[in-house]
Amino acid sequence: MSGSLDGKIGVITGAGSGIGRATALEMASRGARVVVSDVDDESGNATVAKVIEAGGEAVFVHADIGDGDQIVALMEGAAKAFGGIDILHNNAGVHETSLTTETSTETLPEEIWDRVMNINVKGTWRCSRAAFPYLRERGGAIVNSASVVSYVAFPMGPAYCTSKGAILALTRSMATDWAQYGVRVNCYCPGVIETNMVSKYWEVADDPDLVKRELAAVGLIKRLGGPEEVAKVVCFLASDDASFVTGAAYSVDGGMLAWRGSS
């Protein structure tokens, strides 16, 4: 099977919904045993139930990616559950619009900036650092969640845009440092994907259908992306089919950057 993950052990942060949940299901369908992590126990356990219902194997480990001690406990728990770690999918992230209504560069509260950076950037680094000893033993792979806003910006998202640019740079830095140990590090850059984070844009709009149509029109493929489509790219990058791929950023954006990206 292309992109097989037979015998692999994968840790996925923020796996209670969206791309994280879709990746857990996709990894399990390809033969991996999955460690589902989320700050929301109910949604995380629901993902585990879906994996098991589909015939896969998964466990849940609670972790707040903003807490370094919980991250260490997550990796220790994953290794204890299944004997090691082959894959780390750094998926957990937060956007300032989910935390405050003051999201412009001049009004964003400093504590919100710090929270976005702590979860998105520092959390990715902390998770990778904590998983590295296990990945090094097995020649593993890290897949980070970057974004199209790693390259281009949108209004009212200074912290999020900055954090995703940092994740792109961090991916390349970790790939450079850890290639000698057989650990590959890549990221993917999604466009407008139909997740809870994105759906908030039309849920609060006066005309939800109009906003949804406008978001669907930003790329060359005139629709929203599905979390399962991103999950397939994550699993490719995590698999041995991508054995010569490291330090790369894969766009999963329906052609948005090709059409609208800056030159």
C-alpha cells in the first residue's frame, strides 16, 4: 500500500478534531498505532473511539501543548503504551480570533500574542525536543503544521501569521540539525480547510453563505479543502515513501499560493 505505516507508532497533538482527528484515522487505516493527544479529553477520547471502531489501535493521552511538563509526560506515555515513537505530527495550534475580538496589530493584547506563540511555536519545538530521543532510536519523522500564511498574510491575524512563518523556519532548522540522526522533519501548508477554526469565520458573519463562498474561491480549486485531504499528505510525509524528503514544505491549498501568492 502506498504510504504504508505498518508497524509505526504515531503521536498526534490536537487530535480531538479537524486535521488532527482526520490524521489519526488515516494513520490507523495505514497500519499505525496512534497516540491521540488533546487538551479536551472528551474530543480526544471520541477520536480514539472512532479509530477503534474503524479497526485501528489508539490510546488517548491528555496534554496541554502550552505546558512543558505535560509534553514530556505525553511522550513518555506514548512510549510506554506502544514501545516507542516513529512519527510526531505537531498539529495543535490556536488562532487569536478564538481568544479575543481585538486582533489587529495595534490592539492585540500582549498576553494573547504570547499564548499564540507559546502554543503554536514553542509547543512545536517542545514536542519535537521531547520526542527526539525516541525518534532518533527508530529513524523517525516529524510533520509540522505550517500554513499558507507562512508565506502570505491576511488581515487581523498578526500573531497567527507570525507563528506559522516561524514554524516554517523551525522545520528547516530541525531538519538541518537532525538529519545526521536519521530523523526527517517536514511541514505542510494548508489553505482554507473546513475545520472548526475556519468555520468560525462564517458562523459569526451576517451572511454565512457568502463568507463560505468567498473562502472557497481563494484558490484555483473552487471549494474548501477537507481535513482528510490534508491527512493524506501528512501520512505520506511520515511514511517511508518520503524517505528522501526533509526540510520541505508541502502546500495543500487548492492552488491558492500559485494564484495569489506574492512573487
